[in-house]
Amino acid sequence: MSVVKLARNLQFIAIVLLCPIPLAADSVDQFQDSARLYVEAGDFRAALIELKNAQQADPNNFSTPFLLSQIYAQMGRYDEAEHAIELAKTKGLSRKFYVIWLWEFFL
């Protein structure tokens, strides 16, 4: 391997290692978008899989458990919905959205 190719490979590796957050955010958005499409098609199981992949990509993102809570509630899996919304709250979900979710959940 030439020195130039080695330098380019090392440069690429450095860029990938130094920029994990935008890459994770992109993949989270992709998983969440895919989950929304599955929900629109009525495939809740596939949506849950996509959101669990999003959660693995960025465990600190509060929007993923928030979306999980909505899907679990639609499926009638209320204990899991409650657990997911509480998790979203601990990860930074605003009180406003938490209260709105509770209001809709109990109606």
C-alpha cells in the first residue's frame, strides 16, 4: 500500500471517529422516519424494530422512547407505553410534551 493511500485511509478513519454524533443523528432520523412509514402502513411490529434500532444508535435521544410510547399505546400495550414515556422524560422530554402525552393517554 502506498503512503498516499495509507494517509487517505487514516484521514477517513479519523473523520469517522471524530464525527460520530452527526452520523448517529442521521441514522436515528432514518430509523424514526422508517418507523413512521410502517405505522402509516399499519405494521406496528416493524415500526417497533426500527425504533429499537434508533435507540441503539443513540441511547440518549428522548424522541425515540417518546415515539415508542405512542406506538405501544396504539397497540394496547399500556405498561410498555408508560415505561417508554418515563424513559423519555428521564432523557430530556419536556414537561409540556409529557403532560400532553398523559392527557391523550388517559382520554
